[in-house]
Amino acid sequence: MIKIHAIGGYDEVGKNMTALEIDNDVLLFDAGLHLPAIVGVQEREKIPTEKGMRALGAMPDDLYLDKKGLRDKVRAILISHAHLDHVGAVQYLAHRYPKAKILATPFTIEVLKTLMADNGHKLSNPLISINPNSSYIVKGNNSYKVEFINITHSTIQSAMVAVHTKEGVILYANDYKFDNSPVLGDKPNYKRLKELSKSGIKALIADCLYASDDRKTPSEKIARGLLEDVLFTTDNYKSGLVITTFSSHIARLKLITEFGLRLRRKVIFVGRSLNKYTTAAIKVGKCPFRNDIYIAAYRNQVEKILKKANANKKEYMIVCTGHQGEPGSILDRMSRHQLPYKISENDHIIFSSKTIPTPINEKSRLELEQRLKKFKPRIFDNVHCSGHGGREDLRDLIKLTNPQHFIPSHGDFSKTEPGLNLSIEMGYKKNYNAHLLSNGQELILK
Ligand SMILES: [Zn+2]
């Protein structure tokens, strides 16, 4: 018998975790953090504990597995990609499952190692790197072939995870977009998804964050165009140039670096999380711009390089943290005049990002902008394309994989219900083969 347990990420955007129970074995998909609960904690230098993180509401409630008598049956934790809402909680909870191996692509494993090293966490669970488009046999009472299928998203080496069971494949598709012109890495592996569809997909668990948006999410090549437009058609010859984006978005950082060099500027990455993700990409050989950047992560490095850049702004492009207005980030500290780089009139500040629509992000971001605007810079917002598919991508995913059961995920009902409705439009029936779940609910797949 196969059961799906919704543990986290079904009542909120974040702390993703889904348990797949097959007879006497349990495989977990993802163990993420709820980021709004920890805004500010990341860049500060204090180390939160498991108990602290649970108290903040930042962790998926995996104590659920104890209540269900499933904790000792967990054989593997399968991590889809390196975003904190998917991998961030592993370091806090994997010790509860000593028999479980942790499987992910090399970049994700490297990010996990960095997170653990930063917080002084150690795990005895084996960490197993699986290359995109490769598989591994997880052994429990039975054996399961687990595949990491290459998919495009807003960080590198993202995967759709396929678990082969006697009743068919369980396909976990959090998070994805269908980018047919990626600027780094390969296109989605449509061929393999088609093959799996032919062999029979028992259930698809899919990212419905933007299932209510009538669109196909634009490719990263469109983000390239947007950035190019802002950087090469505005008068910035004498201006300071400050760009902020998601630290894990290696493809975007590649574009930014390329354009910085084309503007004949030195490209400086400033901030701890930029250092974390870029270093992880370098370690797994997936940072083609490694020799084109200088990274400043720690206080004296940061102060020194920003002082230099401030004295000669037109020679530098500053790539920094703080696009969500995170307290303690570089842009936050610049806006408070706490760093030697002084924003002034006619400097260009580019947000190659979108504000994550949660009250805390929106508030921090608005306050950041108000502080920045006192210095009268030019601000270019939303120079960005999302990493999450829209409604038409979801339609393509369902069509392509043709699953027996469909389970929308990655958000509360305001996100998942539009996904469910789309599946109904495509012939699925609610509570029969299309299922809306909340955290703490289980579903038996018939
Ligand atoms: Zn993601």
C-alpha cells in the first residue's frame, strides 16, 4: 500500500516536506525551512538550535512521523534542490533518522555541507551525491530505484525526483519551470519524463505556486534581455552600480558577471550567502565565472573592498545580498550608512529579483527602499524572471507525465486549489484522483 503524507508546505509557501510510505518503508521528499520565520537569522552570526527553529515555526512538523509510528521506517531523505525551503531543515532533523541516507545532486549536497559547517552541525547520515539524470537504489524492507531528473529552476542542478514502486512511479516536481533556453545547465529532460509517463506514473506531486497565473513562465534568456536593457541602455558610465539577486541563482550571477565585464568593471560579490552558494558551485565545477569575480564575505574584507570601490565607483560593479530587505544584509547596511560604500544621487541600484509576497518580506523591502531613496539613487526593480512555472507550464507537466493521481503542493489552498481546478479541467476528479492536502494529512493511493 502506498500513502502520501503531507508534512510541510501544504499550508504555507516554505518548510517543504512530503513523506512517501510504501509498506514498511518511508522515503522523505525535502526538508525545508519556512523562510519568513527566520528573516534576519541567516545573516546574523548567531546559531539557532533545532528547538529554537521549531519554536519559530521554521521547521516542518516531522514529529508527525513519531505519532504515526513511521519514524524508524525512514530510509532516505531525497532533496530536490538547494533552496533553503527544500534543504534548510535537513541539518536540524536528519539526526532523528539515523538509518536514512541523504540523497541530492552534487551542488545541493555541497550547499548542505556548507550550511552544516556554518552552524557547527554534524550528521552521521551518509550524504550521497547523485548526478542529474542518474539513479540510486535505496534499500529498506524492499529496494527502490530513485532517479534525479534534470529540471530547470532558479538554482543549478535542480531535479524532479522519481521513486519507482511496484505500483508505478511517484514523481515529485517541486520546484520547476520549463526553460527551453537556459543560460546555464541543460534543458528539462523531457525525454525521460515521457518514458516514465509511458511506464506509468502513479502520482505527481507538483509545484503550484503560480498555478493561478495564466502564463508560461519566461525563460532565463528573457531575464538576460531585461538585465541587458537596464545595464546597456541607461547612462551609467560614471555611476555606482549595485546589483542584488538571489544568492543561489548561479545562472543569474553568471549573466550579471558577464555584463559587468562587458561594462569594463571589476565584479565584486559581497555578502556571506553569496559566498556560500558561489563557493559550493565552484566546488562542484559549476561556476564558469569563478575567475572573473572577487568575493568578499567577512567583515574586514567587505569593508576594505567597499572603501576602495567607493573611491572609484565607475570601476566596480557591486553584487550584493539584500534584495528582500533582509536585516543585516549588505544592502540593508548600505542603506543605513553602516558601510564605507555611500549610495549617492545617480547611483544605479538594480533588484534582479522579486519581493517574495509575505507580509514580513514586503515590510522589510519597503523600509529598505524608503531608506535608500533618501540618497536619491536610480532604482530598477523586478529585473527578473521567476523560477516557478505558471498555469500553462503546469498544464504541460500534467499532459507530459499523465499521472494516475495528482497532488498540488508548494503553498496553501490559495496556491494549490487553482492547480487542482486545472487538473479537473483536464479530466481529473476531486478526491478521486486529484487531491488537495493540508499539513498533517495522509492520502492512500488507490
Ligand atoms: Zn526552489
